[in-house]
Amino acid sequence: MGKAAGVALLFALVGVAAAQSAETLFPRPAALEPAIGFWTRVYTEIETDSGFLHDSVNLDVVYETLEFPSNPSPRERRRVTSRAVEKYSDILKSLARGDRSGLNTDEARVLALWPEGTANTELREAAERIRFQLGQADRFKAGLVRSGRWRPYIESVLAERGVPRELAALPHVESSFDPTAYSKVGAAGLWQFTRSTGLRYMQIDHIIDERRDPFLATHAAAQLLGDNYAVIQSWPLAITAYNHGLAGMRRAVIQQKTDDIGVIVHNYRSRTFGFASRNFYAAFLAAVDVDADPERYFGPLDIEPPEDLVVISTPDYVDVATVARALHVSSAELQRLNPALMETVWAGDKFIPRGFELRLRRSAGADAAALLAAIPAAERFAAQRPDLQHRVRSGETLSGIAQTYRVSVAALMRSNGLDSRGFIRAGQMLNLPNAAGAAPAAVAVADTRAPNPAVVAPGGEYVVRNGDSIDRIARRLSVEQETLLAANDIANRNRIYAGQVLRVPGVEDASIESTDAADLPALARAVADTLVAPVAASFAPEAGESPAISDEVEEAVVVDLENAEIDLDSNVLSSTQATLAADPSDYTVAADDTIEVQAMETLGHYADWLEIRTQRLRDLNGMPFERAVVYGQRIRLDFSRVDRAQFEQRRVAYQEQLQEAFFLAHQIADIKDHVIRTGESVWVLAQRTYDVPVWLLRQYNPDLDLDRVAPGTVVKFPELRPISADVAEVSAVPEVG
């Protein structure tokens, strides 16, 4: 055999091995092939001026391709779609009555779409599950062209994290490789992270939002996908968990007693496992297929090359205009290359933070470090421009607050990440733009050194606030410091954080009233209420008017009959990432009205979310007064006053707030596999070696009984890194008003 032939054979064998490896990592069950084919058609055959009217369960049943007139209004498109849905619903109901004689052309065509012998009951059910799917071919093609800017970097990061390279195609499903993409539920960027999930791995605040930077967000996506796989040990399930949440996929595996994605997609039923979640893995496989051979579907494409960039760390806090002038680049160019910096920076309300890694064209960045160092000392600063905050009072409006502080409504909205549909609520803290300067003469700036009011929620728990210390909390609540430390297994009295829940011995089911009336409601109810923000007077209709609903909102409700999670104007499945996607804890209510106790939860919390007395839960579960609930225990609940969905919403809101508070100060840098040795204690390792809170340790080891860990067991310890000083400064700000 010649040398050339030998090399060719070697490459052929490598290709076969790679294909086998991909097939092993990403199985394609026969049951999923119709869905894969459907999404391939969506991605390659129809554009955003048309769409499929189809059955939401059997995706190979497509009734019609709807074509819309040029530039239709959302209302017009909704009318066209609604008429078509009504037409095919009537046809299916007629066929379900069993009369197959004298069918007209449309009836015969619809019947032929279904396998011979399809039962009348199936056709009757199909009449209620007609769904519209907007085409994506133009968006997918544009995403293929854009993807070249970041594809080599993405693949290198995935390889570094041990994540299969095929997952570089996931942004096609999430955002069509559009880093400016935002969903209506707050997911942002190329990888469409929600805030609560993104905070585990990225800085997200009103100065920096790393979700918007394709390079920074790629590291977070690789971590999240890798973490999902570490817990669930299946790439199809890890990918689906990216959308549906890790808890949901663990629940599916337990219920179905298998990790076979085909079985789970076909058989698993859950109120939250809707169309998007069921189809996420199939859509991913379709995207991988198209991404691997784009010319087959779109012909020759001019893929954009990666830009030749350098990264320069800013040595000081500095105004963006100063940096642009020093580097001889426009602010617009800086903004294009550094999208993580928020509008507060570009508007001059905040400095570019010290240590921020600026991306620049190599040609502009050759002498960037020297040019930044040459900025006059008077234009470099040792600290960020300070924040001022205003607590919203009942009846206040954005326009009124803006007028009080002599700033524009636009600047106030920009400082708080509000859009035209943004709501404010009584008790909410608003960041004031730097242009507000000092507080108005009639309003004094609060002394941030003063102790916060003490609030103990039902169950005897205190939520740590900015500026708190163990000494201050103990004095305010009249308990001994050592008692407080021991009750909460705190080894280092200096390691507490805003949002942390501390158990206060001796105040079971009691409350210490706050000096601030806004703080009187129990913690859990207050947290839950933040998810149902009342419309501010700024946006409320005049007396006698009906509240306006935008065309976009109406369309999501009316057109998508079964799956409101899919939005006609968004990318296919990108806006439904679970609120706590990386948290494997189960916060749902089982069919028998029981729940599994999770970290930082008490009977007092459950009673408050259910709007009943704690004693009712004790009686229902045969628990004496002295006994507390234990992590992992199952307890029965009483839903006589609150339904299951509302309870779950309040519970998740509570967990979300606590976890967000923690991740505003910490990020997960990596996961360390620690093999337990004889004599080692998991709890000692968590506190002294890894400095990890118990609730987070449990999340990364959901199937281990951490109270009974034998030598040789592998325990996953999250390795934490503190957030930059900027965030710490932002979290302790003067309050005005």
C-alpha cells in the first residue's frame, strides 16, 4: 500500500470512529426521526414569512404551509393563522365522526396524512392540538454566515471543558447565532441564558451582563452543559436539561425508570414538559445535521471569518469616552466588540470597571496597554461611580421618580434594565443614574452603616442583608453569637452573604416586627409577590379604559393554541430555559400532594406559601412541635387555600431569590471530583477545604446521601470564585427616598 493510500485509509478510519462516537453520544431513536425531519424542514424549507400548520404530537403530519403577505402586521398574521386552525379543526372533527364517504378534496387530503386505520378518537384529539410553527430558514442561513465569527473559539472552549464539539451547533436552536437576541422571558445572548441560571457562571448586573458577550457566554454554556452531564450522565438529557432544567430531567428519569431519550419524549408527562422541552433534543440534532452540511440545503455560503482580536485588561476605572480617545477608536467600535458592558457605561453613568477585559482589533490593540497607561491620572479612578437607590413607594411612577431626581425616564429605565413593558412595584429598589447626582435637597441619603431592620420569618429564620455581620445580627435578635454560629454550622463568622438564611434558635414560628412597614410580610410571600408585579401607574390605563395588550403578547396567546411557550416572533425554542435550569432539586408537588424537602426550607415556609397555620402541617404529617423538617424528607401538604401551581411558583421564587443573592457574590469556576478517604467528613471538607454552602453541595450531588458517604465515594465539590469588587460595591449602596 502506498503512503498516500495509507494516509487516506487512516483518515477514513478516524472518520468512522468519530461518527461512531457521535452516534454513541447523541443517539437518534427511531421514534425521534419524524421530529428531526420536521425541524430540518423548519430550518431549511420555509422562511419567516411562512410556516407549518401541523399536529403538535405527530410532527410528520403537516396540514398546510401558510404563506403570509409581504410585511404583514401581527394582527393580520394572527387572523390568517386562526382561520386556518379553525378550518382544519372542523375537518378533523368531521372525520372523527366516522363518515368516510363523499369526502371533499381537503378532507381526503387530511385523512391521507394519517396512517390507515387511525381511530376516530385520535382524530378528535388531533382537532384540539393543531399548532403553528413559523419558518426559520432565513434566520438559520444568516446564523450560519454569522457563526464563523465565533465558531473556532466555541469549539476550543468546548474541547477545553470536555464537551462534545457537536454542541457548537446549539446556538442555532437558541438564537440563530445572534448575540443581541433577547426573549420575552429575559433570556439573553447567543446562548440564551436566563438571569438566574447565568448568575452561576457570569457577572450580570447593571454595569456588566456577560450573557451578551459571545466569548464570555460560551464559557458559561460549556460549564452548564458539562455540569448537567456530570449530574445526569447522558448528553441527550443534559441537552434537554439546558432548556427544561436539570430537576425536570431527573424527575423524568425516575418516573420512566430509564434514561432513553426516545422513551422519555414519548411517554413522560408533566405540566412543565411542553412542546419546547419535548422537541429540544430533536431540534438540536436537526441543527447539527444542517450545520454539518450547509451547502446541501442553502448552496454556497460566504461564512464570515473570525475577527483578529486582542484582549487588554483595563488597569483602572475609566470613562468609555476617555478609553475611546486614548485608543483612537470610536465608541461605537468599542461597543460592538464589548457587548457585555451595559448601557449605563456607554451613556457615561458608570466607568468601565477596573480589570475588565476589553476586546479590540489587533491593529488597534498593538499598543493598547501603553496607551491606556498613558491616560492622565486625573482621568483614571480607583473606584466605580457610586450608585444611589430609591425605594419605590405605593402610587409612585417612573416619570414621577425621574422628575424628582432630575433625570430622564429613559436614563432611569436604562439604569434598571427596564423596557417599555417594564413594571415597578412598591418596595422595589431602583438604581438612579449617575446624572442624578446627590439626593434632592428634601431627601437625605440613608446611612449605610446603620443596621437594617430585623425581620424573622415564620419558622425562626433571618435573611442576611447587605452590611450585616454575625455580631450585628446576634445583638439585634438577642441571641449569643456562638449559638447563632452553631445553629447554622458556620465555621467562619466572616463568611456570610446577602440572601443567606440563618436559623435563629428560640423564635420558632415567631416574628420580630420591622421598623419598615414594607418589611412586615413574611419573606416567602414577599418573594413570591415579586413575580406578579402590579402595573405601575406610569403604564396603567386611564380610568374607564381597558388595559392595552400588545400585538406580540396577543399573538403568543391566541395563535399558539397549545404551547404558549413558543412565540411566533422568537426563534424556535429559545425562550423557555427553566428558571433554575442548573438546579437539580425537585420543587414540584407530587400526585399524592407530597413534596421533597429541599435546602433552606422549613414548615414555616410551606405554611406561609399555602396560607395556612404551621400546626395544620404538623397534624397532617404527625410531627411533634419540636421536630423540624429534614432535607430529603417527604411531607404532605394542604392545598385547600392555594393551588399546586401557585405553591410551586412561590417556592421557586423563594429559592431563586436566595440563590441569586449568593451568586451575586460568587461564581462557580469548576467542579472538583473528590474521592473520600478514610476519616474524612464531607461537611468538614465543605466548610474548611472548599468553603461551599451545604445547599450548593447537595445540588451537585443530588443522588448521594451526604450523611452516609463511604470511603472511595466520589463527591463533586463546586469550586467558587468571588465576584469582582465592582459587584460588592454595587451591592452596598446608599438609599435615597
